[in-house]
Amino acid sequence: MEHAEKVILTNLCMIQDGTKVLVEEKVGKGADGIIFPGGHVEEHEPIVDAVIREMKEETGLTIEHPQLCGVKEWINEDGSRYVVFLFKANQFSGELVSSAEGRVFWVEKDEVLKTNWIWHMDGLMRIMADSEYTELYLDAADDWKPVLK
């Protein structure tokens, strides 16, 4: 018996420079606010290569040795699974440049949750910054309640 399902793969990355982290101010796409930069994994693209590419496209920075911290996931209404691989990186080069995806800027890590954050940033920080959990699952059966595991 084959266990196949349709899956959409994406990524987010918390780039850290000392006590600061890089955030992106998204506008449109259903929500306005602060989130970590990220994007989709292309067909047949290695997941680590995808996060390196996305960081370059959205921030102008080339990250090195991104570390996988966990995942955020949910099941879409059509039955497909949406998976966001959560990375962090503290080695990078290049010049910070915003993209059409949104303005990118540095924020003190302990100030992130005091901003206008979106998309369960509080849970993401508990995975990416604190290493307290490894999974954030959004439960559609429970009115999209976030569950940390």
C-alpha cells in the first residue's frame, strides 16, 4: 500500500546577528505584519538549497549552514498537507536588500513579539529561537488552533 499525499513545501529562516534577528514586513497575501523571510521549495529542489535561495532573493543575504529547527504544518481544505521547514542561521554575507515580498530589517530578538507579528510568530519563536518545541501544527478540526509539539 502506497502512502502518498499531495504536499506543498515551504521554508522560513530566522537569521541572527548577535542579539538581533532579521524580520520581514509582509504586506498583502492575506495578512500584514512581521514574519521571518521564506518561500516555496521548487520542484526537485533540495530543502536546504531552497532556504539559501529564498534568503538571497528576499533579503540579499547569502546564508551558510542553515540549521533545521522544526516544522509548521496544517492540512488544507483540499486535503493537501502544507509544510513549512523552520531554519535558523547565524552565518551570512552580503548586503541587506528588501524585495517585493516586503521590507526586511533587524529587530532585537526579545522585541520580536512586541511587533505587529503574524502567522503564529509566538509559536515560531518557541521553536526557532528557544528550541522548546519542534512542531507547530494547526488543527483545522479545532478552529485552526495552533498546537506545539
